[in-house]
Amino acid sequence: MKLLETIKALNGECYNLDYHEKRSGIKNLDSYLTPPKDGLYRCRLVYNCDKVLEVTYHPYKKRVVNSLKLVYDNKINYNKKFENRKYIDELFMLKKNCDDIIIVKNDLLTDTSIANIALFKDGIWYTPKKPLLNGTTRMRLIDNGFLKELDISVSDIKSFSKIALLNAMINFDIITNKKIEEIIKC
């Protein structure tokens, strides 16, 4: 089975390689990477077990997300970043008129189709304790004390005031233009 790491490359520098190495099990990732010297790129590293199969670079354009549709699926398993995203893409198609989805598993919020999430309450940013994928940015922000883990149920949403998306490319992106109940649609 082919696995995937998405690594941020900006002006020839790759970011958070220690977290990508930890998740992938591939040592010395930088020896496989030669990103373009100018601009922001999404480095797509495909591997199998601990062997790198392919590395490609793609100019990055951030997806604008201002609304999220709750999509329920108790069977989904995405504990590794699989190259084949067919199942997540099928769930994404259920977004209706929203920009993305939040996958709810066993009544708990997990991730969007492309990012981990964090919700804000009482001066603290919380991230779901049981995400689908333990993202590298999520791990880094937990390690440095910025994020706290918490089981967050659908009924808890209204107790939070903000939501942010986080992944290797966008780092920590707060959706600021609306109230949380306007962003997350049931």
C-alpha cells in the first residue's frame, strides 16, 4: 500500500521534517528533497513502508474554506496518510453547498477532508483527541503546548467560539469571517 507525506516547501526550504520523519518512519528525508528555490510548493512524497518511491513538487494555492458540512461515518479508517483518498473524496462529495466537510465518527469530530481541526473556548485551542490522521502540524502544536486534546462531540460545537484548520501547508488557519454556528452546518 502506498503512503503519502505532504511537505511544505517555501523558497527551497522544507518545513517540519522531523515530524514527517517521525510519522513516515523515513530517516533523512531531506536527502530525498530538492524543492524549487522560488515560491511555495506542496512536496508530494510517495513511499511504501520506509522506502521513497516518488517525489514531486506542485505550486500551492490555498483552498478557501468558510463553511463545513458535518458528514457522519463510523467505519472510516485513515490512521495513515494513504495515497489512495477515494473514500475521503466520496465523503467530500457530500458537502452540498459547503466548502469542505468535517467527518464525524462515533459522534465525535475528527478532521476535514484535507486538515485537522482545532476549536477555541475559554482561551484554549482544543483539537479532537481521536483525529482520523495525526497530522504533523497537529503533533507539533500539541508538543509545544499550543493545542490541547479533547473529545469533541457534535453537541459540544455550540460551546466553542472559533474553529481553525491545520495541516502541513496552511499551518494554523482560523476561519474568522463568521460565527462557528454559521461555519459548521449539520
